[in-house]
Amino acid sequence: MTGSQQAVLDRLLRRYLDRAPTRYAQACWQEATEPGAGPITFSWAGPLTVGAGHYYCIKTPTFLIEYDNTQDNANHAHSVWRHLLHDWGADPLREHYARDHSRAAAG
């Protein structure tokens, strides 16, 4: 990433972290950015057209953030923050879709 892209990614991460209790957010940030922890990556799926459905994932060595705005013509967003060391492999976004957005749940 370029320096400006990295700055945008850092601001985006801070949007999520700033919504958590301060000490927890600071600890998560420190774990993710300590020397030797590994890279922070950003993945995107979908077009770059404003208003089109899209998904992104920010992955750090210790947590990941998923944002999914692909349902209802990109008018129904979900955001999940998973701490990879503490959630024991749960997949809250998949569970939410199965529970609340399946055909069975609609009936």
C-alpha cells in the first residue's frame, strides 16, 4: 500500500476501534501492530461504483473486521469485528445470515 492508502486504512480501523471500550481497543491495536505481529491486510469484493453491493475485510494478526453491504440492493449493511484469539472459530456474520436472512427465517 502507498502511504496515503495506509493512512486511510488506519482511519478506517480507528472508526471501528473507537466504538469499543478504550482499554480493550488499545490492547487490540497494540497486539495487531506490535513488531513481528504480521501484516494488516485489506480485501475488497465488488465493484467500485457508488451504491453497488460490496464487501471488505480488514485482517490483522489478532482480529478481523468484515463489512458486507450486498443484500437488498446494497441497502442492508452488516459489520462484524472478530477477535481471532477469543472467538474460537465462530462466524457471527454467517450465523446471522442463516438465522435472519434465510428463506426459512422469512417464512
